Amino acid sequence: MHGAAEFLQDLAVVLCVAALTTVLFQRLRLPVVLGYLVAGMIVGPHLPLPLPLPADLETIQSLSELGVIVLMFSIGLEFSIRRLVRLGPSAGVIATVEVGLMIWLGYLAGSAFGWEPRLAFAAGALLCISSTMIVSRSFAELGVDRSISEIVFGILVVEDLYAILLIAVLTALAGGAGLSAGEFALSVARLGGFLLTLVAVGLLIGPRALSYVASLGSRETTLGASIGVCFAFA
């Protein structure tokens, strides 16, 4: 019960602060997503405040991960496999050029500061990936044309795939070990196999199962099943 009380207290702090900041930013006609970022800074431990607002870090971390899962799931609901395949060639080329260019520029910037090559590469890797969540929320608020948002989301999906590979590379470099071509190829193969399996299983089971649930005519049941699918895949 003590743990549940602490969780509810942290949840209340997060939601109340987020509500106040988003209302303020909306009244100021600023992007609401910036209000969420400011709320995170306020409830975090790194901003000195006279009020005891900071919440437990572990609880905040868990809540943030759950929020990311739900938000990414909602983005996926607006995206179809056919559309992604259609946008694949152009989105892939654009994302590849953008990722390569930003890694190069970040590496040059790090080298100019006198950083060692490993840190300079890490700086470039940090700069080359955009936030799918921030972009999606900003597009929703601005009412960006669907044709533009589709190609941008396609680029972001490809960027997310690059991010997984970069994490593998950076993890090896951070540990002081190099990453051979064989290990990198194995990481790419694992990623590709996992995604293909996930998509195949999802297309075979997901639509049929959810169509059956939706045919029951209960919005609550459909919502519960959808959230269950979301967290099961996550």
C-alpha cells in the first residue's frame, strides 16, 4: 500500500504539472509539446525549485516509457504497411542522406572541439536522429498536410531503424571494443529478421483478431483489446 500511495502521488504530480504547463503554453499560443517538456524539467531532480515537486526517478522513468509506447502505437494506427512500402524508396534515400550528413557534421564539430574520434562520432550519432514523438505532436497541432506528414513519418521510421544500428555501434565503442563488419552485419540481420517476423505475425493475426473483437459492438472491449495488443508487441 505504501508503494501504491507513492506511485499515485508521483502520478498526480506529473499530471497536474503537465496540465498547468500545457494550458499556459496553449494560452501563449506556443506548441503544447513544449509544455510537456517543461513539465518534465519541473518534476525532474535537476531543476532547483523552492517547492518539493520532484517525483521519484524510477516511477517517472516507468511512466515515460509507458507514454512512449502508447504514443508510438497511436502513430502506427495512422500508418499502413502499403503506404510505408510506397514511400520506402524515397524515404530511405532521404533518411540515409540526412543521417550520413548529420553524423559527418557532428563528427567535424566534435573534432573541432578536440574530442577523440569515438566521442566525435557519438556527437554525430546524437544529432542525426529526430524525435518521432515531437514531430508527430507538432504536425498534429499545426495541421500539416497529410501528403507532407506521410513522407516525413516515412523518413522518421527509417531513422528509427538507423537508431537501433547506431545504438549497437555506440555500445561497442563505449565499451572500448571495436565493431567488426561481421558483428555489424549480424546486427542488421537480426533487426531485419525481427521486423519481418513481427510484421508477418501482426498481419496474419492482428487484423483478424481485432475485427472479431470489433464485431462484438463494444467500444470498451475494442479499446481494451487494442491496448493489450499494443503492450504485448512492446
